[in-house]
Amino acid sequence: MTAGVRLLPFSRTLRYSLLAMIWISVTLGFALRNDPDLMLFGGVFGYEASNWLVGLVGQPGTVLLLIFVLLSFLIVINLLPFLKKKKEDTILAEADLQGDMASNIPKEDLYNPMNLRSRMRNLILMMILKS
């Protein structure tokens, strides 16, 4: 914290930035490889990487690979809103279920001597059985 400003986590920001730079470079190199005036937007790396991918998996494979990498990246960083909604709904449903279950189960008395004896006996038996 510096003067009330929270900085982004360095390692996560670095990973996301590097992946985004590589993906954008390859995508622009692939999309603009036939136009000599616009080819520079993808850079030499993007141009060569897209040519290598086209030679490896063909044009349809390169398009599918770029789309797959983009969708995977968006899923990993949780930018797709429909996945967040499902996750929040399942968390709320689990919390409701746990609340219902917890209300039906009586709380264990940790300081009850009878419960303490039975727990100690079970612990000793488990230690004996392990050895």
C-alpha cells in the first residue's frame, strides 16, 4: 500500500500481459500477413509465428487455435460473465444447504467430559492401529 493506492499483483499482471502481448502479436500477424502496409502491426514475431502456425496446422487450425487460446485466457482470468454468475449461484446454493444442515445438527459440547473421553479413546485406538 502506497498512500492508499493498491497496486496490481506483479506476477499475475506480468503473466497476463505477456500472454496478451504474444496473442495480439500472433493474431495481428496472422490477420494482416497479406497486406504489406499493415503487416508491421503484428511485428516480425507475429508474422513469423503466424506463418509457422499456418505451416503447422493450416489456416483453419490457426484460426481455431487463436480462438481457443483467447477463450481459455478469458476463462482463466474470469472475464466471462456467465461463468461468474454460475459460480456465484452455486456458492449461494451451497451456503443455503450448509445453513439448513447446520440448523438440524445439534452443536457438540467440546467441554463435556464424556465426549472428551470418547474422542481420546478413538484417538488412542487410531494411533494403535496405525502402528
